Amino acid sequence: MVIGAAGYAIFGDGGDGGTTARGGLSEGAQRKSGQLKGKVLWQSGHASQDLSSYSLSGWHTADLTVAVAPQGLVAYDSRTGRQRWQMSSPPLPGGGPSLICGVSTETGGNVGVIGFGPDGGDTVTKCKEFALVDLATGRARGQGTLPSGIGLGSKTMSAEVIDGTAVIEYDGGLTGFDLSGHQRWRLDVKAAVGDRHVVSDLLPGANAAMVLFDGLDSDDTVTVAQVSPKDGTVTKKAPVTLPSDVRSANVQFLSTRPVVLSGSSGDHGAFISLDDAFRVKATIAQTGAWGTLDMSGYSHAGHDLIHAAVSSDTLVVGTSAETVSSTRETNKIMAFDLATGRQRWATSLGPEVTSVPVAFDGDAVLAMLNGTYENPPQVFRLAVTDGKATPIGPAYSKDFILAPETSRMYWDGSRIFGVSLSAMTETPSAYALG
């Protein structure tokens, strides 16, 4: 997902960092059965038209909401929206400016991982430096240079904090560091899965790193593996044969708990659910009787994020937008059984609006309208059993039109937090909705 973090909001002179507070929530209001009031609790500055300041991704904890842009990071207090700290992209080992080119999808032990490389204007030539960001202080508690992989000269990296270890993919290889930046291990990819294989994706699993390997001599198979973050041992692996329309280079993890893969090129793709032994349980084609599922990524900081929600047995994803008029589009939210691949239900939230799933919430899944001037963004609860939609609060400000589809959103049971990843809208770069 390109970002939209206002340069002044992230790299200003401190203080509130351009954040506008809209009133706090009382403890009682925070726990009111997941009902929302249509209120913007706080928001940072608006997105910039300057693409050099777009956000790559975001992190959210109970205490902080963090926007990560190429030039640095800014952390906001999740409750009040006050800026807590800001951190520029670290200098290169030999000195000189850098840009951030990789961001962990999650944080762990109050640490997040960023990758950075030489500032080449709007990109980097090699993304091979990393830093471990202490969320309490906004400072690097350790950093280092990654060993070369197979010489691809990667411009991005995947990195995750898993069970006290920073597991980092670079240039097709995989390595692990402790949270002070000391290397613990380096995976021998050839010995682990075979010659001419590279690491193509990485996400946290249940106390393990879930790793996807792509064989360079075949485009119809990937290998899914579970790797110990402590010593880099491959504890489980299995090859997965892909549907004919899916190429291995386009495959990544959608979820690791349960394991669901996604792979798409244009309108040809599929979601693939796996069992505990990494055998295929079901395949859900991108294009079918339901139309075309939206598998487009909205973040490109190592691992592409897709607007979808996954539970132990259900995938919820939107369909691609269909034109209604010269200014309006519509789509549906759809649920599929991960054991069989069968469609469970399809729900439209309006004839001239589009929507995206946000998160599962007990026996329901939340979805949010992208919004139009007639129908501004609004949150709905869709029953997992039949997709029946119920609004759980009034609509939000028109300032947030298109924010859902361009934001990484987090649901804490009573509020939605977002980090906008689009520089082409007027959406605030970070916000909280109640």
C-alpha cells in the first residue's frame, strides 16, 4: 500500500507533530460492546502530494500508532494522538543519507524492524541495512548490514520480530539476529530446500517464522516451511503445487494462522488454504461465479498487504469494483469456507459504494465503506453465518472518503486505528475513529 504521511506531521519540530485531537474516550466508552459513535478521536496532518513523503506501512500497539515513511518514523499515542517520538532513517555505515525500504508487518517485544539503504532520490539501489527500533524510545537499539544472498541486489526486504529474534530476508536468503543486533544464525537455503531456491516471503507464525521458498527453475510450485527463530532450523516443510493460472513469483502468505496463500497476476489468481501439514485443503479462484475478487496489494514494504480478513475457517474479501456510473462504483464483501473453498455468502453495502473488510470481531466481521459524498465512510458488522450487515455507528467525516482502501487499519474492540498509505488523497496520515 504508497503512503500518504504529511512531511510536516512526521518530520516537524516535535510537540503534537500536526496531530489534531478530537477528544478522548472514557474507559466506559471504550468498552461499549464495540459500538462506534462516528467520531474522529484524533488525526495527524493530511497526506502530502509529494510522493517523497508517502508512508510505507504502519505499526499499532495498545500504546502507539506508528507511521513509517521512507524518510523516517513518527509515533502517536494511541489514546490521545499526541506525537510521542520521531526517528529519521538511520545514516549509512560509512555516513550519508538513507531511505527506509523494508518494514516488519508486526512488532514484538516492543521492537519493530526497518530496512534501509542509500538515498537514490526516490528509491534505493540495495536495501541491505537494518535497524531494530525500540518503540519506547524511538531509537535504534541495534543495527547492522545483511550478508549478501544470491546477488539480486534487492531494493526491499522482509523482516519480522518472532519470539525474541529479528528474522530477516534479504536477497533471497534468511538470517536471524537477537534484539541487540547480533547475528544468531544464517539459513543454508540450498541444504534446507534445494539448489536454486530463494526466500520469497516471510511472516510470523505461532512461535515460528513462516517462510515461502520459490524455485527458480519452476514456476508452478512453492515450498512452505516453518523455521525456528532461535537457530534457523527448518522444523517442517512441504511443496505446494499451484493452480495453472498462478505463477510462483506472485505467491505470498495471506495468513499464517491458518496458513493461506494468495497469488494473482491481473485477474488470474487464487487463494489457497493449507492444513497443518501444508497440504492443500481448498483453492478459491480469483475469478468465478462471484465475479473477480480484489487481490491487489496496498503496501509494498517487503510483504504486500491485501484487504482481507481470515479466521480459523473463513476467508472474507471484497470483489473488485464495478462501474455504476461515471462517478460511482460498487462491490460486494464475500465469505468463503477455507475447508472446502465454497462461497458462504455475498453482501453489498450499497448500490453505489465500495467497501473493504477490516477485521474479525467475535462472530462477525467488520467492513467499512470507502465512502462517497452521499454515503461517507461507515463501519458495518457482518454476521459470519449469513453476511447480514448492521451499521455499528454513524458515518464519519467526508475527509475520510477512500481512507479505508488506502489505509492499514487495526481494530481493538472499540476503536479503529489507521495509517494511510496513499499520498494521493487528503486522508490524514494516522488517525483513530470511535
